[in-house]
Amino acid sequence: MLEIRHFSKSYGGDKKAADDVSLTVTSGDIYGFIGHNGAGKSTTIRAVVGVLDFTEGEIYIDGHSVKDEPIACKQVTAYIPDNPDLYESLTGIQYLNFIADVFGIDAAEREKRIRHYADTFEITDALGDLIGSYSHGMKQKVAIISALIHEPKLLVLDEPFVGLDPKATFTLKEIMRDMCARGAAVFFSTHVLDVAEKLCNKVAIIKHGKIIDSGTMEEITEGHSLEETFLEASNG
């Protein structure tokens, strides 16, 4: 579903924010991407979703090149950044309908999906309010719903649980599991290692732009906690 081959990115100078990153996320995977701040997680994620241009390496989504076939990639991908930047002059329902228009979702289907997810995240009554009046957590919920509305094959998230209350966090985790059970894939960065350990079947650890370990959760942890494994790997 997602294949990153020898991806590198620098922002000037010799130091690379991402250095020869390679990993594969297959259908059904919930793949955790962990590392310290500045390790290269967001750089890699932004390249995957087409926000960040790059020249070194290749990235494929559902068999399509992010460089050469960006529209085909975006049609099957959803991205939730760590700080969603929504159109605050729109109401919640106007924004969700705008996203549904972008993906060509018909009226009946979009109404069903919006109602389902709005009820699930308990924000139905607030959809008529301006997004500018929402709390950070409310904006995050609208961003999540907008990402799910076209039923993506690949869901990419950067620190998705920041700003969510415990119930919304639980709901999002259940949605991620359900998506993958139906053949989609999830690739996300997080600092919440205990959540990653319980949620992910695969994980990659990145340090100074390089992948220092990757594989199934069992292969990576070898009977230890993910926190212990990460601290040992990142301090090595």
C-alpha cells in the first residue's frame, strides 16, 4: 500500500532530515513511526502525502508514484497533520461538504458518512457552528472526519492523539483497527509509545534521519516493552 524506497531530504547544507529511508506498509498494517523530535518523522510523512517535494528516492502509494502520479495517490490517501489547518470561516458541515465535493462523493453517501462519524465523535450538534469557534480538540475531530469521508486506502497521521480527549482517542483507535481489518493501511507517527505498542503490528524507529530498526512489533521488542526498546535504540 505504501512503499518508501531510499528517500532522502535535506533543507540546505550537508545534514539530511531524512537519510535513505526505506519501509513498506502493506494492506492491513497499522504501522507506527517513532523517533525523537527532529528525527525525520514529519519530513518523511509530508513527502509521503505530497506536501513536501523531494528528488532523492521514490515513494509509491497503491502502486502509484507520488512524484509522477500525485492525483492518483491523493485519491486513495488521507492525511491528518498534528495541527490541522482548517477553513475557520466555514461551519463544520460546510467544510465536510467541501471535502466531499473534492472527492466526488454523492449527496446520499456523504450525508450517511458525515452523520455516522459526527455521531461517533459526538460533534453533530456543533456542525452548524463556525470552525473558528471550535476548540483544538473539536478541530481535530472535524479533520479526522474529513479524512475518513472518502474511505481512503491509506490513512497517514502525524501525532494523531494530541489534543483528543480519552473517549475520542479510543474511538480513533477503533476506527483505525476497523479500517485495517477491511484491507486499508495506517501509517502514523507518535510519541505515545504505550499506545503504539498496543495498536501497531509493525513499527520503525528513526534517528537523525535514518531508520535504525523496523519490523513487526514482536521482532522489534523481543519480549521487552516498546519504550525500553526505543530508549535503548535511540540512546545507542
